[in-house]
Amino acid sequence: MEIRGVSVSLSDIAARAGVSVKTVSGALHGGSGRMSEDTRQRIKAIADELGYVTNLAARGVRKGWLPLIGVVSDGLITSPFATEIVRGLDGAARSAGMTIFAVNHSGGTAGVELDQVQQFRPRAIAYAAMYHKTVDLSEKLAGAVGVMINCRDLSGRVTSLVPDEEGGAGDIVRYLLAAGRRRIAFINLPGILAGTLREKGFRDALAEAGMAPMAVLPAVRRALYSDRAPSLVATHIEALLASPDRPDAILCGNDRVAMEVYAALARAGVRIPHDIAVASFDNQVELASRLDPPLTTMALPHRAMGRQAMEILLAEDAAPPRVQMLPFHLVERASV
């Protein structure tokens, strides 16, 4: 019996399997804990063979939700990285017959924004931030949010997907070492979680190789990094070049810092990578690919975080809360 190309119902699957519609529903949509695993797998195999697609909209209406995924955005949609996270979410959502919508907030509590999201009766809600940070969620938010993206709950009540900052820093340091660089300075992002974790990964990777950092320097004058804060990059480059043992590589806290490093080295007549290699984090493609030479950088796992967040939100059974770190991806260009 082959009925692909037409709408396949639970009754069709039940007739083929010789079981009740209720049993089929339990096998495909969760529940029916007393069912044997063999029966569950046999029903799923028949459903796949017949081309059954879950009608999430109909299920949602019966259960009191619509085929929507709400996102409470902590400044995310104003970030250059929003596109990648949203692409990851949206691609996985479309495959499941769902639609994404977001409400943005910046600063303070997100209670009002949560109310706005919930009025649409979404299937699930995610909380996403524009940069990796710890968020002190209210009890109301912690109870409503199914996953946090690019941020983590201070109290660990919600599963969080974040970049593996330490691992990414270790990987880029090992890459620089493999390229023969031995005197590595780091111009880092002060006062933010990503900078703290990247510095730890940087130091650990050098210690693993029996080496010490040449210098770890703040990119801006303020205690908390902002791309609007007064920059110290030019001053640091001037001092590093004036030292008797100048660096042969500079690791930058992000691609914006790298852009400033390029400009300072160019003014001093230093060639990249012949005299000094430059590497970075983030992979802001429109920036990194247009520098001369194009910048080698560690790409944040934003799209992967979006895809994985959707899997968590649509899972039938919620797993215990945890922080899951996703790896960076090395983008090799011509600056090392």
C-alpha cells in the first residue's frame, strides 16, 4: 500500500499497523508510556513509509498553542550576528511547520515583552542575547523560557546554548603556534564574559605549549568593553613595536579590534602576515573578508545555536537544565 502524495492520517497508520488510533498518536506524539518499544518503532516506521507529516497546527489548537516559536530578544535583533541565529532557528522551525517571531527589549526586565509573546500562544519561547553573557532571569521568565541562546541563566534554571569561548581561544592559539608564531600578544575585550573566558583559553593553550603570553592588553580605556569606548589599540601597537622583542602575532578580541590593529600596523609600515600575523574572533564576514589581507578569525557558532535551540524547544520530553557549549569554527584567510 503506497499513499504518498496524499494526506496521510492517523487512521491510515492505525489500519496498517493493526492498532488503535490512540496507540498511533501515543507513538508519534509522545505519551502511552506502557507501549512496548517494538510497537512504537514499528508504528514510526509505517508512518515514515506512508509519508505521514504531523499536523502541528491542528495539534497545537487542541492543546492551546499555535505553530509559533516566540523569541524574547535581549538586543539580539540590533546585533550583526542576529541573522545567523535567526537563520538557524527559522530553518529548523520551517522543517517542523512552525514560524518564528521576536520581540526585542534592551535593559531592565523582560516581563512586558514576555507578555507580548505569550498573547500569541506560541508552542515555545526562547530567550536570545546579542552577546555571550549571564542573565538574571525573573521567576516568570525562567518558568516560561525553554532555552537560552548566546547567554546563560544566573541560577542555571534554563538550558543554555553558548559559544565555547575557552575552546575557541585555545584552537586559534594552537593554530598560530603551528604556523610558527611564538611571541603572541592578545588585545582583549575587558569586563565581558567572552573576554574573560577567551583570555583563560589563550593562557591555557600557551601554558600547554610551555610558553607565556607576550602581553594581554585591554582594547579600550573603560573597564567594560564597548565599540564606542575610547580605543587603546593604537597606543598598544606603538608600545609593542617599540619593545626590543616585538610580537610576531597579535590575537584580537574581535574583528573590530583587528581592523584597528591593521590600521596601526599599516601606519608603522608593518606587513601582515610577513612581519606580524593577526587573528581574531567573531567572523563578521563583511568586515573580515574585506580587510587587506583578509582576516583569519574564529566564527561564532550562531547558526548552530539556532538550530539546536529549535530541537530543544520542540522535543517532547524536556531534558534537565544545563549549559551546552558549542565550538567555534576556524575561518582561514590570509592574515596568518
